[in-house]
Amino acid sequence: MPPAIEISYSLHSIQGAGQIPLVLIHGAGGNHLYWPPEIRRLSGYRVYALDLPGHGKTLGAGRRSISAYMEAVATWMDQIGTDRAVFAGHSMGSAIALSLALEHPQRVLGLILLGAGARLRVHPDILTGIADQSKFYNTVRMIVDWNFAPQAPPRLVDLARQRIAKTQPAVLLGDLMACDGFDVISRLGEIDCPVLVICGEEDRMTPMRYAQYLADHIKGARIEMIQGAGHMVMLEKPQEVRNYMLGFLRTISDGGSGQAEL
């Protein structure tokens, strides 16, 4: 698809009225391909997989705050004429999705949060390593190794390493700075929409306690733990994540969540 404003995206849609829009927001240093085909092509839903500013096919600079990325997504929605959507966010993308629910609640039909946390602190050594050209690739290797469960297929890990290494160092550093500055712990009680939290049981970046905290402090939130998966849970266990997402989306469809207003 051609870029809308600053954001390029892929769109999967089967012709027909009443499809709920699902917007997929990738994590730091990622792009729309971090969402596997099983999720990008969910049957019965209008699925947008974004490349955030500075990522993938989207040109321009990245951002250095979650709020700036959030406003870019809100502007993109205006440009394509979509008023409301379900947002699925991974890691940094989950922070963007949470921020949309807090700052633009009228636009949010529901949240699916993967590898998520109410606060996303980044170790200072990672920030220093990404900022130092001589340490950049070794730091990327360390980040990717920690993103996956130990038993993840080596080919999958290698592919993720190749993809993130193509991200401009300044963009990746900005993403990590944005994550480091994110904190909505005191505001979780304000979220008033259906929420599904998905976490890999072997996630070392945003451990299960982060997911459990979200589920405990967001009214009505559901939580699903996936065995044998790490932080990149949607790549490691795509079919399981897909099934949980479909079940959640059906509850929104069946609940009469204002599809006529989409």
C-alpha cells in the first residue's frame, strides 16, 4: 500500500460490511513483518499492519517518545478515514496502544497487548551500546537473543537479527528511549475497553509479572500465558496467538461494540 502521511502499511480485507478494523503496531526497531501471516491475514477482519515512522517502508525520522508515535498513528487513522479500531501492540507497540486508550479512548474498541508492561525501562548498557557505533551490532545481537525463548528455532532468531540490524541506529535508539520514558502505572484504572494481555512464559524482556500487573490493574482484562515462548511470542507461537486474538475479537463483534460507527 502507498504511505498515508508518514505511515506505510499492509492491508488484509475481504469485501463486506461490518468488518472490525484491527491495527497491528510493531515494537522497537521492528516493522510490519514482525507480525506473522497468520495474524496479518485474520479472516473476517480488516487488518492493518503498520510500519511506524522511520521503520520498514515508512520514510522519515523515527520518534523519541511514545506520545509522538501515538499521535502519528492517530493522524494516520484520520487520513484513511477510520474512526475506531482494535489495536494490537507488541512491546513498544503495546505502549502506543495503551497511550491511545488513555488519550484517545473514543478511537479504541479494544486492546491486545503482547510483550507488554505499564512501564518499559531499558537497561542503560543497552542505550549506551546502541548509541556507540562500535558496539551497535553486538548490542543488537544481545537484544535479539533476549527476545526469544532458548528453544526458538535458530533460523527465526537469525532472521530477526537481520531485520533489526537494518534499522537505522538513530531510529532504534529513539525507540528505546521512548520505551525507557514510558510509564502509565498510575493510569491503568482509567482504561475502559476490553483488553487481552498475551505473554510468553519465558519472556525475559517483559516478564510474566509485567503482564500480570496489567491484568490485575485494568478492569476486566484477560490474560493468556503461552508456554515455550519468549518476548517475540507472536513469531514463536503464531497459531496460538492467532487463536487467542480471534477469540477476543469475536467477543467484541458479538458484544455490539458500535460497528455501525466504524
